Amino acid sequence: MRISRGIVCECSGVSACPDGSANSTCTTQPGGYCFVTVEEVLDDNGLVVLERTAGCLPPDESGFMQCKSSQVPHQHPKVIECCEKDYCNRRLRPQLPEPPPDVTETPGLRPTATVPHTALVAAALCVALLAFLGAFWLLFRMRRKGCKRPPSPPAPAHHAEISSGSGSGLPLLVQRTVAKQIQMVESIGKGRYGEVWLARWRGEKVAVKVFFTTEEASWFRETEIYQTVLMRHENILGFIAADIKGTGSWTQMLLITDYHENGSLHDYLQTVVLDTHGLMTMAYSIVSGLAHLHMDIFGTKGKPAIAHRDIKSKNILVKRNGQCAIADFGLAVRYVAERNEVDIAPNTRVGTRRYMAPEVLDEKLDVTNFEAFKMADMYSLGLVLWEMCRRCTTGDKAQYVEAYALPYHEYVPSDPSFDDMHTVVVGKGIRPPQPARWKSSATLQALAALMAECWHHNPPVRLTALRVKKTLAKFRAESAVKLV
Ligand code: ADP
Ligand code: MG
């Protein structure tokens, strides 16, 4: 007979312990289960460690969790065990199955290194400690933000290499659950690498990017970048989960993020006219997102510097509060400070030709120098600022703005070739023209000067994102004083 009340379970790990749970316990809904999973994840050194997660399962999720299954297909080894009595999962010790002697390597999974037992135990303890600290931090953040969604997972996904290794953040189990609970609503956008859908998750709107089957590298890269430690920022698209489904013959790669009903900046600017305040808010938010991306934060759990490599108005989303969020990290590169190395994206994808910096068009960008990627991002940012300024009113004539246009629209055809862009940007040294009316607005004048310093031919002369951010902050503060 099933118990009519919920049962109490041990919980551990960020996902499994609900907000405010006492003594590392949770209570299931009536008919729910306690569970324990053990799975292999990679630590920072690429060694395989075991990660144990314990918690409560609602009755309706038990099917998905496959309580009695020992292995989820298409993944690295993992076991889920469930039970139905108070605290019963304290005693569960799931064992991973011995790998068959002739295991052929699963594509995308690194070969597993053998580690001594003591190292395994020590690593597991570290993982547990980090998970606990991570949970604490996320709880603190959620409290402050009054956020009702469970913390988004910056944690290991199903692909072994995606593992950030620390075990902090939502484990695979929850990411998979989220992916399973998604209901697709309608297609809202197509890019080069996938189709983006509006979907629902537990009544909330989310965006789901479904990658084309040929674009596994982009999915992999984007997921990896989103799960980078300290990546979350209000001006970077909020990551929720990633999942890969399918059998040997087909796979579906999903990336679930926050949904922004205003769509991309490119679409938004077609119809919306900005005032100087709106323009400043947008510009400041984009450059704040980029400055955060470019910044490296030192320390053992610091953030590596990241360059985007495909900054353009179609890869920036407009939030409801008038700020923007940078999206589409399929091309991004990270700087590994300890090794003084750029971890080049493993895919062959290149950025958008129209927004390519002169040194990229000239094939002179030094790919071993991380700063060079940041400088190329700044060039593209300059073009985005130009797109926005055209749509900003000046003076009293509220509707006097330029029509929306892509940068270099008057110089190159609609899908410009590499050579088209090279001739204009490198050969003739042309940059987008700045209309005379901009001179009548202090805001537009300030932005016009900044964009010109961003798209300078000589990369080291360009402003950094942090410099642009500080200049805009100062400008805003000064204008506020003048208005008083
Ligand atoms: P791709 O890598 O294929 O270029 P993107 O991530 O750039 O894919 O998304 C393609 C388009 O889908 C964007 O230009 C935008 O119009 C729309 N889009 C993407 N993510 C969201 C989102 N979270 N909310 C609303 N629209 C989105
Ligand atoms: Mg895109």
C-alpha cells in the first residue's frame, strides 16, 4: 500500500535540496520517492570522479528518472536508485556497472582515466564540499533576487567534457528533467546553427534552441561556455539547461535559456524608436555584458576571460526592462590563464562577415593572442552602437530618425562575401557614416565618438569594453547632474 503522506529523504547537491530545507533533508509529495544517483564526472584535471546526489522525487517524475535503471543510454556511466521509506536513501550505495572490457569510446566522451581509490574518495569529498558551498551561494542569490525558479545549472551536463568538474550547480539529473518537461509552443527564430522555439516549462516561458544535427560542435561549445564558472550576468542570456537526446541513428541537441519576448536587437530596432535615455540604457547594458564576458576573475573558482567572436544585433536580445542580454556563444573562446592559452572553439564556424574586424578580414588576427579576440569584439560592438544610434530621436522632432539599416548596407550586397567586406573595410577603410543630426544631441555625440574609437583600424588603439562602460557611466552621471 502506498503511503498517503510524503516521505523524508536525505538530500545533497544544489538541485536536490530545496530552498530552506533543514538538516539536508527534503520531503516528497505523497507517493514520491527518495533517490540517490551516482555518476561519473570529470574534475578540473580531467580525471573521472564519482558524484553522488541524493534527494526527493515526485511520483510523476519517477518514470523519467528510471528509478530502477542502472544506466541512461548515450551517457557516461550513471546509476539511479530509489526507495520509499523515511531516510531510506541514506543507506543506498548504488554501484556503477563495470565497463565491458572492450568499450569503444563514445564520441564526445573523453577516455576515462583510472584513479586510485583514495584519490577518488578525496575528490568525492571535495565535490560534496563544493556542491554545498555552491548551494549556499545560489540560495543567497535567489533570496536576494526573490527568484522563484530553481538555480540555473552552471554544472556538468551529460557530455563528459562539458563538466566544469567542480560538481557545483545543478546536476545532469535536473537538467534532463527540465528538458523532459518542456512543451514546445512555436518557432521564433532561425539562425545559422539552429532553430529557436518558444516553449513552456512549468508554466513559465523559456526559449529552446534546437541545434541542427550537423552542429553538435556549436551546441557543445555553447553549453560549455554557459556553464563556465561565474558566467551569469544580467546582460548575458540566462542559461537554464542543456540536453542531448536520441539513439544511435538520431540525436537532438537542446539549449534552454530565458525567453525574451522582444526578440533580437536587430528585430526590435526595425520598429521601435529610442529616446536618448532608452539608448543609453541599452548601450550601457550591452557593454556591461561584454565587459563581464571579457573579464577574468582570479582565484581557484575564478572566471576565465571569454571573447564572443560573433557580436551583432541578431545575437543580442532585448529584455523587458529595456536592457539587453548577449546571446549565441557557439563561437566563443576562453583564455586559460594558467597555461597562457586560448582554448579555441573546436568547430570551424566563423563569425558574420558583415561584422568582421579588418584584421579578421585580412586574416591577420593572431589566434594565439587572446587580447586580439577581445579587440575584434570591440570592432563589432562599434557597429552595433551605430545601428542603435540611427534609431534614436534628437530634439523635439520625436520621429526624426534614420531607418533601420545594417552596417555597410550602402556599400555591400545583402549577403556580402568575404571579398566584398574586405574591399570596403580594409581596402577603402570605409566605416558607417554618422548623420549630421547626431551632432544636435550630447548623447549621440558621445556615442558617435565611442563607436569610432571601437572600430579603429588598429586593434590596440580600440577602447576596451570596460573603458566604454566607465565612459558611459560617467556620461550618465554628468547628464543626471545637468538635469537637476
Ligand atoms: P544561431 O546560433 O542559430 O544564430 P541564436 O542563438 O543567435 O541562434 O538565435 C537565433 C535567433 O532566435 C535570434 O536572432 C533571436 O531572434 C531568436 N532568439 C534566440 N534566443 C532567444 C531568446 N532567448 N528569446 C527570444 N528570442 C530568441
Ligand atoms: Mg545567432
